[in-house]
Amino acid sequence: MTKEFKTELVNFQELDGSTGQSRSAELARHVATLFAFTSDRCSDEQVQTYDGVLLRLIGMVEVEVRRYVAEQLASLKRGPGATIRCLAEDEITVAGPILRESPVLGDAELLSIAEKSGSSHLFAIAQRGSLSSGVTDVLVERGDLQVKRQLAGNAGAVFSDETLMRLIGEGAADATIQLSLSDRGDLAEHHIRKLVSVASDEVRRKLLGQGEKHEADRLGDVNDVVAQRITNEYWLSRYDFETACKRVLLLGKRGMVNEATLRRFASEDAFAEAVAAFAWMVRCGVEEASHWMVRADPEPFVIVARAAGLSAITVSSLLSVGPWRQRLTPEVRSEAMRTFERLSSGEARRRIAHWSHVVLN
């Protein structure tokens, strides 16, 4: 005799017999809908009760009912864990909503599924709003082209350095991956250079801000100069210079743009404001200043700063702001400060005058 499994929700003995299957489907839909409406008010004990009931019901119903249950549970912050894990390993019609959305699934469950499932399950996981580097390691290792394209364009996916470099390398043969990677905001300097080295002309145009078709013939092969420009534009695109300039202009009109202001912006890592304030103090354009303060070689910035009479403490603080926090090594910063200290303000002004002469001629 079947052991009785009776709760406030379902008496499973009543599901025996010829009408059991249709009744099970009806109950599965009803219980899933009820839980979706009440999950945020359920106690832990009540969630466990729902879990036991739903887990048994989904084993008694057809795929379309299981999919309905999955869709009801997928977006819930609290959910019946065992049921959700079971649905996540079902066929993709059922598992898809859970794999794409459910916050109840942790890394352990996602890794287990990713390591043994096919591409359709991997693709669903790749669409999640956030993914750890451990999960993306497996997805890139086992996933097909569709999975890798999805990951490249997923801003919530975190990658280990090794996996991201691999994804960039595999993008050499796929413009979609390249274009998606070029839009990411988490690429480090060496990632960008690697992307540039494998990028198609289409991606190069985008990275350079020259997306019009007639520009294609002007690009040719990417050399070090072009790579440097691409890298600079990538970093600068992260910042709102328009708002920063308005803020600094207001301060400037009140006579409040000085070295103390520069150091404060640097301490707050307010890069756009620091650039605008620096430009105000040295009397140059913001665009020009931004390129001095983003490039991998800080020497032009150091020379301009010395010519403008900035102090060593201000220059040192600015060498660790914005992109330079990642782009400059401690050794490069130290060498930049040695250059600053060796250079007289007169020599700095002569170098700037020489630059102007070269540009004009």
C-alpha cells in the first residue's frame, strides 16, 4: 500500500486511479501559482512543504505542465530548492526559464549542470543576469559558438583573465564576438590590445569611432599607434566629461579650482572632474588634457604639469586616478615622478614650445 503523503495542499492518495493524471496536472498548476503569489510571505517551513508537494507533482505530469511550473518559479527570490534543481536538469523546454532567471540556483548547481549538459542548457545559463568566473570558465570551455557569443555580450558575466583571453582569441574568426567584446566595460589594457590584434576591420572601425563604410579603406593593418589610440578611446568612453566640465566651470567662476581641488578629485577617483580641473589650470582643452591623462606613457602630462607649476604631491595623486589606476604600474609612476623632479619649469615650457612648433610646421 502506498504510504500516505498528505499536507494542507494535496492528499496524494486522491490522485490514484484513472483521473489521477489530469488531476495531478491541475494541482501542479494550482500549487505553483499559489506559491508564486505567496512566496514572499511564506515561512521556511511552509516553503519546505511546497517543495515536497511540487517535487512529487512534477514527477507525475507532462512536459507542458512542468514548463508552466518552471515559469511560475523562475523569477522568485525565494523558491522550493529541490523542485527548482530538478526542473533545472529537465529538458530545455522546462529547464530554460529556471536556468536563465532563478536566483535560487547557486554556483554549485550551475557548475554541475554546465559540466554535464548540452549546448542548449549552456546557452540558457549564459543568459543569466550575473555569472561568476567559475561558471564562465566552464561555459567557454564547453560551449558552442552561440554560447560564446552570448557570454561576450553579457555585461553581467565575470571572466577570469585566462578565459577572457581565450574568448578574445576565439573571436578572431567571429565578428559578433569581437563586436560584443568591444562594448564591454571590464576589459583591462592587455585584453584590449589582444582584441585589437585579432579584430576584423569592422570592429576596428567601431573601436576607432569610424563606423561609416567608406572609412574601411583608410584603416589597413592595425599598428602600435592605432592600438594605442583605440585603447585610449576605450578608457575615455567610460566617463561623463560633459557633466564634469559643467561642475568645474561653476567652481572656476568662484575661484575654487586649485591644486587642493585637483587632489580632492584624485582622492575621490573623480577622473572626469580631475581632467576638467587640470585643463582649467593649465589652460588647455579638456579633450587634449584627457588624452594626456589616459595614455600609457605619462611623460607629456608630467611635462605640462611641471610647466604649469603643479606640486609633486598633486602630480603624484593624479598618477593614480581613473584609467591610470590600472594602466600604470608602480614602476612607471615612480619613473614619472623622477622625471618630474629632474625637470625644471623652464625646461618643461621649452619642450611644450617645441611640440607646438612641430605641430605648426
